[in-house]
Amino acid sequence: MILSKSCEYAIRASVFVAMKSKEHNRVGIGEVSEAIGSPRAFTAKILQTLVRKNILSSAKGPSGGFYLENADSLYLIDIVSATDGNGLFVSCVLGLRACSETQPCPVHARVKPIRDQLLTEFSNKPISDFVADLEKGKYHLK
Amino acid sequence: MILSKSCEYAIRASVFVAMKSKEHNRVGIGEVSEAIGSPRAFTAKILQTLVRKNILSSAKGPSGGFYLENADSLYLIDIVSATDGNGLFVSCVLGLRACSETQPCPVHARVKPIRDQLLTEFSNKPISDFVADLEKGKYHLK
DNA sequence: TTAATAGAGGACAAATTTGTCCTTTATTAT
DNA sequence: ATAATAAAGGACAAATTTGTCCTCTATTAA
């Protein structure tokens, strides 16, 4: 498992919210959790923190819900770093405090280009692209 | 964090044990945990499971300890899969049960080559190589 | 202005990971 | 044989992650 459960839910939920935002603007937590197959209350917490970090938006009251205005400028990396931090890309694979270019752990140099690729992959496709592909039926969220 | 704490300790401990095995054969858990800077009792548990899985060997009693006979045929992937399983390389990045080549999640295809690279990296250098480099002072384990 | 709606937030609970401590078992040397 | 040594193993504890439930607050529509 490469991302935390929270992060997995966060990504799937964000893509779904982005998709729904194109049409009738807002989507409730019930619809979200059902669509992505995640525990409702837990997902609510996660979306709550995404809103606090300005990744998603929300509105209370009737006809309220979650929405996303600019799916073109939101990237996977934003969601990943908001929920899991950047440890996946930078923290030492073997858990050494002092690991660095000058004082590397045994796998440091060999793994660096690989995690850089992952970082690039997470950074170069906006959520709107995922939505487009999802609508074409190329992908699943559950 | 890409590997579990247990796996980090397992790798560092195994490399250290492999290094010591070249000289005076066996090394006690105290020396291991001190050398790699890990909690002693917890590390003991971890080495215990590595022994059970035939990755390391051990001997009880005076002049006993942990050792490794064939560092040439032990690879990082053996330690990683023994402690963390193979989820890092195969389980869906977004946590979808049904994710597969034919029913992929939005990131499936793009991440696959990257995790394959990681798998290759973990598979192509025996622990003995790490020991050699470590003895040259190229690396650190703490 | 009131009732219904829906997210925000706090308290709590289960599960997993990480870690400690103490006893048992096997081995070695005296 | 016996004492010392060191891993094996079980029970327990702390910390973190994952998850639930209930109340509060804001908003909308009648």
C-alpha cells in the first residue's frame, strides 16, 4: 500500500466531486461515499480537512454539499501532500534520520529517480483530465 | 514513508548481520539494535520473524546470535515481501478492490511502470553488494 | 420565523502498528 | 551437572490510523 486509506478516499472523492461539479454543482457526502464505496462518516472527516486546506469547497444547508471550481488547477500531488505529506517522495526509504545526498543510506541514490518519476506522474495531470477519462468510461472509482 | 518501520529495521538489521557474518559469524540483538539505532526488543521480534521465514539464521546460547550464510542470494525484495508483503508493487494505488488491467483505476497504467522499476531495483542487487559498499564507507545504517 | 437540510466538529471506539517486559527454551563452557 | 548466555515467545502497553456517533452551526425554502 503506497498511500494511506485516507488519501485513497480523498483522491477518489475529489475526482467524483470534480465530475459532479461540472453538472449540478454540489454533491452531498452520502452520494460521495456511496459512489466511491467508502465509509460515510470517515469520508466526511476527510473531505472536511480537504475543505480546510482549500482543495475542495463546501456549502452548508439545503442544496449544499461539496464542490470544486477549478479542476484544471488541482493535481493529484496536491491531494496526496495534503493528506499524507511528502514523505513518499523525500523521506529515507530505510528510515535514517541523517540520510542525504552526502550521507546516503544504501538505497538512496537508486530509489531517488524512481520516486521523482512518481512525483512527476502525480504532478502533471490535472484532476479535470481524470474526470474526462472517467466520463468516457475508461476508469472506475469503486 | 514507503516501507513500514518494521521493514526499515529489518533491512538495516539484515545488512548489518550480513556484514558481521563475514567475520566472526554471529551477532547478538544488542549489538544489532545499537548499530542500526533501533529499539532493541522490537528489533528482536522482527529478526525473530525473519529467522522463521528463513531469511536470517540464529543460534541460542553463549556465542550464539544472528547470522547470514548466503548474502549473495538474499535480495532486498525478499526482506520487503517477508515483512510488508507485495502490496507496494501490486495493490491498487487508490485502494480499489477490482482494479486491474481491464478495469483500471485512474492512475493504474501510469504508475505500473514506476512500481515495476522499484521492484526491479529491489530485486537486482544482493545484500552482499550492500555490505561491500558499506565497508567502503559509502553508506550508513544509522 | 420556522422547519428541514447538510456540512463542521468533538468525543469516542476499533484496528493496526510500534514498542516493552518478563519468562521459557536451547546451547555453551566450566 | 550447573551456571551463564542468548534467542524464542507470550502478554501487555503506547501510538497511530481508521472509523462511528451525536450535537452544533449555517443556510435555504416555505
